[in-house]
Amino acid sequence: MNIPCILIPILVGLICVILGYLLGKMNSKNDDSLTASLQADLDACRANTKNLNARIATLEADLAAKVNASAQSFASTAAPVFLFDSELATSALGRKIKENDLKIVEGIGPKIEALFNEAGIKTWYELSEASTEKLQSILDAGGENYAIHNPSTWARQALMAYQGKWKELKDWQESLLGGKE
């Protein structure tokens, strides 16, 4: 038996194992730095995505606000324009009338007018466009003293005032009882 023939392959194998181990250790250190670098890139991308999503939400809110403002300005310009004639209103109703005075509507007094003004209803046209449900919800929000009122005829009365149909409004109001049919 030749000892060098057995010893040489064992030594070569042992050297290969040691070299393989050392090379693996060196590569694993590089993998850790690569992993840390990739993790930092991923965190930066997530932060950028979060910022972009916040910016998109802001832009969508701005766009919605502009669309609403545009729709409101279109609605206000789309309404037919009736000129207010104070003398005609005074002669028909028998008292001096100011333009867009909501109190000429049977059933609306100064406090209810103030409630509607706070809710954004300041003109006869705006009152005529409001639904009975919306008017009732404004009254309900004002408290139990206001919730007992019935606004079912108020929009129609306001439309007559807006259109300058003073005689028709007076005749109809005479048949109403506290603004109710």
C-alpha cells in the first residue's frame, strides 16, 4: 500500500473543503450588504409610493372641489333670470317687500330665515330648488321648536316670488294655514 497515493487525495480534499468554506463565508458577507442595499431601496420605494398616493388624493380632492364649484356656477347661470319689481310686489301683497326676503313665504319667520341662511339658502330661487326633505332636515337640525314646521309648500311659494307672480302667491297664501295646505 502506497501511503502517498492515499494521503495526497485526502489532503487535496481537505484543502478544497477549507477553500470552499472560506469562499462561502466571503460571499455571504457580500450577500448581507446586497440584502441591506435592496432593503433600503425597497423602503425608499415604499416612502415614494406613499407620498405619491397622498399627492394623488390631494389632486383628486382639488378636482372634485373644482367640479363642484363649476357645477354650482353652471347651475346659477343656468337658472332663468327674473327681475325683481319692488313696486309690483308691494302693490300685490300690500306691504313693502325686499328682494329675496324669505319671510314672505307663509310659515317662515325671522328665525327660520336665519336657519336657512346658515344652511346656504339665501334667495327665493335657492329655496325653490330645495327639496322638502332638505328643508325639513334643516329645521330638524335647528331643534324641536323648528322641527314642528311643515315646509311642503315653501319651495313653491318661493318659486312664485322668484318669478314675480305676486297676485297668484297672495291668493294661494290666503288659502294656506300657517304655510300648510
